[in-house]
Amino acid sequence: MKTSVDEASILAITKPDKALWTYYLLSCLIIPPLFPLLVLPMWFRYHTMRYKFTDEGISMSWGILFRREIILNYARIQDIHLRSNLIERWLGLARILVQTASGSASAELTIEGLKEFEAVRDFLYSKMRGVKDPAHHPVSSGGTSVTPNGMDSAAAAEVAATLREVSRELRALRQTLDSRATTEPKGRDDV
């Protein structure tokens, strides 16, 4: 179910799909005697759930009495998983589990109720890792390309040359120390 959704349409997502309410209703029907107690919190959750995708991160909020909001920067994302049960697959839904290095085994953020879940996952991966495609690298005013860390290609080449020179000097220093260690007499203890 690979869908191609552009970045603008993902940034425009603000609330879950209507199929999520159907999923919540079906979930509440699993235990019929508790249906009246379960359906009201699910209704409020569905109707107050809001997403906001920006260039810096994701935010998700929900709740009436106890408002909860999670704001997550793309740089903090460690891993992204898709999970869906039988009913969610039947409705065309999946949950996107976003994990950080917070020390918790569970997901920091669970985005639910989206039909374009694969496109959102791919969008989050691209934001998490940065765009590797050279066509997306910005060009500075002088016409030279800019690397992901903000350096132009001439400066990057200069840094690489300096690092190669430092590497050669360290290698020569190591060889000198190794040759001294083999020429010094054994058995003499230096204090």
C-alpha cells in the first residue's frame, strides 16, 4: 500500500481520519456491558486529537479535562515503527510509533488514525536523518554547493586535506614511538 504523498500534504494533517472513530467504536464493543463507560472517553479522545507537523518537529494533543500534549523534535527521534491489528488493517489504518532515547521501552509518541501512514513514516525518516539527496542541498550565493553541516564545498575540501595531513603526522609519530620502544634496553625500570 505504497502511497506517494508530498511533504505539503503531510504538513497539512491536523486531525485523524474518520475511520479512527469506527475503530474506537468497534474496540468499545468488545466488552458490551462496559460500552457506555468506554465510548465517552474514546469520543472525547477522537474529537480533541490534533496533530501538527512542522519543519522542526511533531506535536500531538488530546483531552478535555486532562489535556495532554506531546512535542517531539525530529532530531530526538531514534526509531519509527508501524503497527496495526486486524481491524485497523481492515479500516486502512495503522499506528506510527515514534521512539526516542528517553530510556523508556515504549513509544514516546503514537500517531494513530492516519490512512497515509507509510508516507508519514517516510517523511519522518527523511526529517530524522536529513535529506541525503544532493538535489536537496542548498546552494550558496557564490554558486558553490553547501554541505549538510553548512560548509561550502571548498571549505569542506580544505578541512578534508587538513585531516589527511594530521593523519599522516599521527602515523609518523606512532612509527617513531614504536621504533623507540624496540630499541630501548629491556629490564631497565624507569621510575
